[in-house]
Amino acid sequence: MSTFDEIMQWFETLPASFAFLLALPFVIAFVSLLKDAVERRGGRQGRRGGDKGRPGGHGELKSLL
């Protein structure tokens, strides 16, 4: 039996409310990593991009005149 199987069996013996609270930080971390990977693959710079100081960069309105 692998270590992963042993952990899953132990996890199944926990009360549902405690198991949910125990798994929640891991789910949040996984979603955050997935979001970062999707942003990188899509070519977007995300919120940490370096366009904030340039005219026409992220968050600025471009003048039509």
C-alpha cells in the first residue's frame, strides 16, 4: 500500500467538517497556482505587470483625440 493510499484512508475516517477545514488551505493554494499558470500561458501579465507607469498601460484610459 502506498503512502498516498494510507493518507486517503486516514482522511476518510475524519469527521466531514474537520476534513473540509483540513483540506480547504490546499484547495485554495491549488486554485491560486492554477490561476497563475493560466495567466502565464495566456500571455497576460496579471496584476503584477510592469505597465502601470507607462501611458496607455494597465488601468489607464486612452485618449481618443
